[in-house]
Amino acid sequence: MAALKPLAALGKGNVAAILPDTVSSARYTEFDAPYLTKALKAAGLSTSQFTVQNAQGSDATELSMAQTAITKGASVLIMDPLDSGVGTQIEKYAAAHGASVVDYDRLTLGGSRKYYVSFNNVRVGTLLGQGLASCVTSWHVSKPNVLVMYGDPTDNNATLFGDGYNAVMNPFFSSGKWNKVGKAAGTWDPPTALTEFQQQFTAHPNINAVLTPNDENAAPIITYLQRKGVKSKTFPVTGQDATLVGLQNILSGYQCGTVYKPIYLEAQAAAALAMYVRAGITPPKSLLNGATTDPQTKTSVASVLLTPEWVTTKNMNSTVIADKFVPASQLCSGKYASECTAAGISG
């Protein structure tokens, strides 16, 4: 990031990063906000030249934050939209006032952003599907009756995740090796996800595996299953984001694994793009490593697409612990100490 410091002197205006909420994932407060702050500082901006805010789940707040930031001199927005509706509003406002937008983590469908930075979200879904398949085998689930759950249908990432894991699972369903049971509407709200699961589990008590798209949604479902007397390593559940609770559920044998996304790399890429845009310089091809098609406008968006990784007890120490994503002392506290020792976790 220090190599970007010469761009700070060339650029004009401030950079405003706006994150969507604190409910869909703990990552936004625990990781994205501090990583974006660190990256923008390392790139040469002073604290008066950038802001990092969170819309707290409100479209109106996210739009207001963007408008206020531009009024106060922001020339670049790093924006993770709550949904494409508010994202499009923000991008239209930014264009009308001479500001550029970098879509962060979620693509604004029908938007006019300049660049997009995220993880390869179809690959995230593929890892979820493959993780469930591996777990079904290793946990000896002989007749998998699988409930497939989704994130919020208004979130393009949720759609891409689904594309990835359905491509893995559909052959199992069509061949009859697995049975697809029930149907869930999709949400990023954990209590709603629990309600969806409870409704389907009540209607279909033969469900014995569930594809959950992130750790936050999986956590209350796992707690519910534990209260129902479900034993460890008998009911496969998946997750994403490598949260503390998700990792501990993996250690205790109630979650198969989690898709780990090194968010510090995403924050660094977003900050780098913002610095180039602010300076009026086209980012190098070494940074822009991909393209993403906006399915509404059919336009190709120059993108930074990062690589996710499936984490289980086998590689937890070499990934999330080595990256200091979650401290070993926190992960391995109390009843999880023996599981950490068995998994070779130290640090």
C-alpha cells in the first residue's frame, strides 16, 4: 500500500467508504471497517481525507451518507450497497455530482460504478457445495435429505453463491443420490433464517443436511439442532465468513467448514482502486484481474476478483489463525481448548 503514496499527492477530493449493515455479517464492523481504515492510511491519506461509515441496515441512511460525503468533498465512494435499488440511486447521484463509485463486495445491478472489487462469488458457492458433499461423505450420511437455503434474493452475491452451489449439488439430486427437501425464500437475517429452517424442519422432519450460505445464518440453526438432541458430525451444515462462532461450530463438529475470504485483501484492493480513481489514473492490469457482467445492463465491469478458501479443522491454523483473522486465544477458550489442540491450532 505504501507504493500508492505518490498517488495521494496527485489526487483531489476525499474518499468515503460506506458499508451496509451490522446484521448480515459481523465482518463489516470487525474486519472491513478497520481494514479499509488501515489501507487508506497506508496509501497516504490523512484521517481528514477519508471516512468509513456503516448504514446500519437503512437504505435511507446509506443514500444520505453518500450525499453528505459528496457534499463535503468526496470524489470517490467505496460503496457496498444494501441492495441494488439504493446502490443505483447513489451511483446516479454520484455521477451527477462528479464523483466516482467503486462497488465493494456487492455489485449494484443496473448501476454505473467505475470498478468492482469482491471475491469470486460463484467460486464461494462452489466451495459451499463441495464442502457439503465432502461432509456428507465423511460424516457418513447415507441418505442425504438436503434443505438448500439462500441469502437475500435482492443481493446479487446471494444469487452468485446459489449458482455455484447448485451447480455442485444438482447432479446429486438428479441422480437420486441426494433428496432435495423443502424450500426457503432466502435472507441474510439470522433470526429469519432460523424461522425458515424451523418451518421446513417441522414440515419435513427427514431433513438431515442443510446448505446454509453463511456462518451467521448457520449459528442459530445449529443451536436449534443441538437443543433437539442432534449429535455432532451427523447433520452437515455449511457456512461462510470464518466468524468466531462459525469456527467454533466447526471445531465442535456441528459445521462442516466455512468459506474464508481474506477481507484485508479486499479492503486493500478497494483502497488501491480508490487512489487511482482519485488521481485520475487508470488502474494497472496487474490490479484489475477480471471482469463482471451486470446482468441488468449486460455491461462488463472491470473488476478485482479475489480467491476464497474452504476452511476446516485441517487448515484452520494455516489460514485464519496465520492471518490473525481470529486470535487463537479467543477461538480456543474454554471448552474449545481440547478441540484446538486436536486440530493443531496454536498462536
